[in-house]
Amino acid sequence: MVEAGAWVYATFVAYFVLMLAIGVAAWRRTANLSDYFLGGRSLGRWVTALSTQASAMSGWLLLGLPGFAYARGLNALWMAGGLLVGTYLNWKLVARRLREASADLDDSLTLPVYLERRFSDRSGVLRIASAGFILIFFTVYTASGLAAGGKLFEAVFGWPYLWSAAAGAAVIVGYTFLGGFLAVSWTDTVQGMLMWFAITIVAVIGVVAAGGPAGVSHAMSLSGNAMLSPWRSPDGTALGAIGVLSLTGWGLGYFGQPHVMARFMAIRSVDQIPAALRIAMTWIVVAMLAAVVVGWVAYGLLDPPLSGADTEKAFIVLSAQLLPPIVDGICLAGILAAIMSTADSQLLVASAAFAEDLYGRVARRRPSQARLVWFSRFSVAGIAIVAFLLAMDPDSRVLDLVAYAWAGLGATFGPAVLLSLYWRGMSRAGAIAGILTGGLTVMVWSRLDGGWFDLYELVPAFFLSLVAIVAFSLLRPPPAHRTRATSRARIG
């Protein structure tokens, strides 16, 4: 536990009040389902860019990644590099086309609805299967955020882990319940700026305290040269092809994250995407590099050293050790911002999957807009309770929970989204086969060990999903009139 003074408490209270105030303001601008799920497609470039990156990174940026760099040294560069490339390609390949296609296809508000309309699936199989996988993987993803919140409050305030996780969940549910997508996007913009400030200032001050880059390198070398080699694990063994592919393969996950896709669908105009891309890449390059540096700096400055799941507290302990109380409070609030900025987006997308894509699809009569909005609000609370139950283990590793959910969503939807935007010949059968193959492969592969089964499940699942889409689309191609309709929707 780090010692929390009055300034830290005051910072957290002020932060909570601000987030709830934004939720109340967004409540007043949420009149229908489009407002609740996509904010009426009204986001500007700054809100789109910062909220997208903040929601994509989560508490993993300030806890999981520094902890990984602390434990694995230069190995962390493979993961950071893969994520940077994935971020850029996702903005370049997906953002514009998905914004245009989702609007053209009867103003599709969610990813499952877009896929259903893109492939004219009247059976509902595609939409229901997509929503089911979103609920499964997003519930686990939300659990990672609650686990991160539990670690934060436990370390800072000494609260019991379960109380800590419950307190964070209550605030997230509060403003997401009230304001929907606008509340989530506005709060994520504030939280994105706070995350960026926190990780950057701790990295810079940490490098100075460690004696500059030479001091950081010297401290890491004391455990052996393995920490200074991107090609070796900390125990000195070669990282190998499986290790490199597993770490760089994280970048593939970006193409299938529904909470990221929602931001692309909600931007006011495609003309704002190039500027949003520049803002997003500036944010992510600096934040990712700083997170890795924090882990390396902590390796030499923290005494006694951290071990096991506690390695993910490197940023928390280092911030308390290096910064004056008021700045430490702001930086610790940055962790809370990282946690909340992703958990709120996940809850909103999961509630949309439950209310719009499941309940709205199977109900005998189409529910009213007002009924669906309230059903979505109560779904937020219900999904948060299930996620809290999954996060009850205090030894839960944030990185492990994020890795599973990131792989599941990336492999389930990434190939389907990419090919749906670029290949007119992709069929309904191919989409269903790809989604089922990607999601189920992650579930099975993650439970196997040894040899190539040690490869991060996202990599094989992503490529098997691609193969399934192509194979089934060639076996059962779309009807000619569907291909013409696809062309009118500006796809391919």
C-alpha cells in the first residue's frame, strides 16, 4: 500500500464528481436510441480521436503494460510496436469506410446491425451470434477494468479489494446509465488527456531520477543482459518465433473492437477523419513509449522489487515515490481515468448488444425507442454485476483478462469487418463462418498448452477466421442483386 494523503483523496473525489456531472449533462441531450448508442453521429475530431484511444487502452496502459515492461524488459517493444501499427492501420483502413457504410445501410447503430444489413441476413443468425460474442468477451473485458480499479484503491487507500472494485463499478455505471454514448465519449476525452499527462510525467521524472537512459540501462543489466535484449526472455532463453508473433500479434486485435468501431461510426463527417488520425497517433505513440519506459525505470528504482501480480502496481508505487502529493493524486486519477474510459465503452456496447441486437431482434413486436433506451440502461447495470463477479479474485492479472477479451473480439470481428468493407464477394455464409471460427478458436486455443499452442490465441484465430470467410464465400457466394446493393452502399 502507498500512503494516501488529503490531496490524493481530494483529487479522487473531484474526479468522481466531474464524471457524474458530465453524465447528467449528457442525459439532457439523449432523446432516442441513436443518441444513446452513437451520440447522434455528432462527434468532432478531438473527441473521436481521444475517446477512441482512451477506450482502446484501458487500465492496461498504466497498469498492465508498465508491469509487463517491468517484468520482461525490452520484450515490451514487440507488443508496443504491434499495437502502434495496428492503431494506424485501423484508422486508415476501417474508419472512413465503416462510417460511410454504416450510415448508408439504413443508419446502422451497432456493429451486429451493420453486419446483418450488409449481408441482408433476414434469419437473425448473424446479428444474434455477433451480439452473443460481444456479451461474452466484453463482460470479461469489463471485469479487467474492475480488477484494475480494485488494485488501484487497494494500493492507494488500503481498502479491501472487493470494496475497491465495487466503488469503481458504481461510478462507471452511474454516468453510463445516465448519458449513454455522449457521456462515455465526453468523459473519455477528459480521461484520455489525463491518462496522457499521467504516464508522460511519471516516465520523464522517472528517467531523471534513475540517472538518465544510462542509469536505466545499468539497473536493468544487473539482472543479466536478457532484460536488455528484445530477442530473449528474462530467464535468458530465446524468445523465438512464437514469442515474437504473440507479442506483435496484439496489433491484429484493433480491427475487431466494437467500442472502437462505434467511435468511427459516430464521427460527424468523414472529412474529420484525417485530422482525428493525426491526433490519435500522436497520443498513442507518446503514451505507449512512456508506459514502457515507466516499467523499465521502476525496475531500477523500486526497492523491494515487485513480483507476481504486484508488478502491475509499478506505476502506482513509482508515482507515489517520485511526485509531490497533489501531482501524485492527479496521476493516480489518471489510472482511474484509464480504467473508466474503457469499462464505460464496453458496458455501453454490451448493453447495446443485449437490448438492440438480442432483445430488439427476438421481440415479437419492435419495442419503442424509449423502451429500448431504458432497457439498455438497465442492461448496463446487469452486465456490470456479472463483470464484478468475474473480477472478485484479487490475484487476477489485468493483462491476462485484457489479453483474452482483446483476442476474442479481434478474431471474431476483425476479419469480418475488414473483408466486409473491401470485398463485394463476401457472403452471408462467409460472415457467419468467420465470426464463429474466430470466436470459438480463441475459446479453445486459450485452454491448450505446449508448442505452437503457446502462441497468443489472437494470431491463429484471426487467420483461421479469414480463411473461413473466403472459403465459405466462394462456396456460397452472394446473389448478384445483393452484390449490386453492396456497391450502392460504397463498399469495395
